[in-house]
Amino acid sequence: MKILGNTRYAPHKRASKRAALGIAFMLICLLSCNTPGSIAKFTSSAVATLGSGDPFFDDMKASCVREAQTREPFGNFAISDPSPAACDNIGKQAEGLKAASKLLSSYFTALNDLASFGNTKAGDGAKDLATKASGQAKLSAASQKALASIADFLTGVATSAYQQKKLADSVVKVHGDIKAALDGLGEAVGVAYLHQLQDEEEKTASRYREFLLAHQGATDAILALDSRWESDRASFAAKQKAAQSYQAALDTVSKGNEDLAAHARNLKAKELPGLLSPYAAQLESMVPAIQKAFF
């Protein structure tokens, strides 16, 4: 009777086991089989996009210092750049934003590592990056909470025997945090940095106008100053456009990650390249345009 009893439920158990194996195989194929042509391309494009933000963060303090210089009289010939306390604070904020960007880069690097190899060390130092970002970047509470959650995820996969078949679940779990953090970075550049740059531009123009009023008869000096202003104006315009493009690029990264999360449990492996390739191609075309303003 005991043997007959076990035999009675054997088909059901075998079917359940096959179903479980099928799901696991699907997840592994989704996030591994197409890595060279889709996951790797998208994640590397995301990392490059995030890296293109560093010049903006560096220029936040530099712009503040340049704006302070416009208050110095012509011919002052200062031997060192003025660095008001406000500029030092902006510099600390910029370092915090860099930490947030690096944490997000670690996530996309880890995503590629996990899909390819089933393990990653990209999360090493994630907690420190999140702490620095939260303390200095001046991001919203939602973005700070998201960064802490991403750091927890990265620390977990870096310090434990992470199972590759859990990757799809993890992508779904943290995709909201990724979006919130990307939005925070985009706002820091597309809003805060642009305001700083606009302030610098207005103060620079005012200084040139003051010079013109004081030297109305100095034709050569006026022509030289006009040429310099045109060069400055072109630089401002290029940086403004680049900042807007960077914010748009981060939005593209976010949308790509959202799409991946939305289809992580039901997309066939062969469909993955078609899902992610357009995002990767768009990012690859945007990054050089962003960098052009600084290099």
C-alpha cells in the first residue's frame, strides 16, 4: 500500500519538478544566454552614460569659482582662484553625486557579471558609496532611500553565494530604486547645475557690460572683449545642451531598466536583444555628444 500510495502522486511531483526546472531554465536563458549581444551592451552603455556625468559634477564647483571671479575687478591679476565657502560646499555636494553615480554604475556592472558568471564583486564598497552620497549629494529623501536599497542589494550579492536564477527577481525588486536614483542624478545636473551655470553666465555678461561702460572709447579692447564673450557664450550653450542631454540619457537608462524588469519573468530569450538593443544604441549615440562640451 505504501508503494502504491507513492506511485499515485509521482506524476504530480514529476510535473511540478519539471515546471520548476522550466522556470529556472527560462530565467537563466533570459539573463545569460544573450549577454554578449544584449545585456552586456545595454549595461556597458548605462555605465558609460553614468560616467559621462563626472565632468558636470566637477564643473559645479568650478562654475561657482568662476562666478566668484566675475566680482573681482579687471586687472586684479589674482595669483590663486577665489574659493568661497559656498563653492567648497558645492564641491562636497559634487563628490556625493559622484558617489551616487558610481553606486549606480556598480549595479549595472553587477547585473552584467551576474548574468554572465553568476557572481560579482562590483558591490564591494557599496555601503560606503551610499553613505557618502546620502551625506553630501543633497538628493531627495526618495533618492537617498533608493541608494541605500541598491547598496543593500549589491552587498548581498557580493558577500553571499548568490544564485543566478534569482537574478530576474532581483531586477524586478530594485528597478524602482534604480529609477529614483537615476531621477535624482538627472535633476542634480538638469536643474541644479543648470541654475549654477545660468548664474555664472549672467554675472559674466554683467561684468563685460560694466567694462564696456568704463572703456567706451577703447575700440581694440572692446573688440577683444566681444570676441571673448562670444567664446564664453558658446561654452555656456554647449554645457547647457550637454546637461539636458545627460538628463535625457539617464531617462533612457531608466526606461531600459524598467522594460527589462517588466519582462524579466515572461520574455523569451530570443526576444531580449530586440528589447534592449534600441536603448543601447540610443545611449551610444548620446554619450559622445554629452562629452563634447568638455573635451
